[in-house]
Amino acid sequence: MIEVKIPKEIRTYKEKLFFGLNLRQTICAALAIVINVPLYIFVRPIIGNDLASWLIIITAVPLFLIGFFQYNGMPFEQFILCILRFQLLTPQKRKYKTENLFAILMEAHQKKVELEKKQRTSIFYKWGRRLRKKKKLEKYLDQKTVKG
């Protein structure tokens, strides 16, 4: 009986093209070979075997990382951008700041109370209060005389 392996997550499926490599890996491996083989052939007589091999490694590693490296479903370019953004663009120490609603309301209430105190001490407030008391007393007396 023939068995076919079905991936659990369809979005992570990559079609295999050549030697079990997907398209991205195949292109990056081919680029590394196309660049590094002639580089080694032409540079080896000039700088020697040891330095030429280190030069080949240094030029091949970025291409292989681009093709083969994946972290949490991110390709190498996205991963490097995330690391750079996290390390360079965002602050390392974050301040925890809360808004205490009770303190804000109490401060507003205190301001209101202080304003009312200032108004009560003003002469115009006192005159208006006397006038309101006088009108209230007259109204009460008028009601009392109408009933009585």
C-alpha cells in the first residue's frame, strides 16, 4: 500500500524541487556555487589555499542563511529586520505608567472645592446669597399670608 505524507499545517508546506530542496533553497545554493567556485579558482593562486577557503566561507554563509534559515516561520530577511528593529529602534527599558482614575477624580474634586471656597469668600457671592435669602423669606411670607 502507498502512503502519502500530509502536512498538519498547509501554510507551512513547501514544494520540493531538486534533491529535496524547495525553490528558495535551490536558487540560493546555485548562486553560492556560481559565485564561489570561480572565486576560489581565481583567488587561490594569488592569496593561497587557507585565505581563499576563508574568503569562500565568508561569501557563502550569507547566501546559505538566506536560503536555509527559518525562525518561527520567518525567512532570514524578516528575522534580521525584527532583530534590528528590536535592538536599535525600540527602547530597551520601558516605563510602566498607569493612570490612577481615583487620583484624577479626587484632584478634580479638590479643585472644584477650592474654587467654591474662593467664590464664597468673594463679596459678590455674599451679596447674592443675602439677596437669595431675602427673596426666599419674602416668598415664604407671601405664601403664609395667602394661606392664613
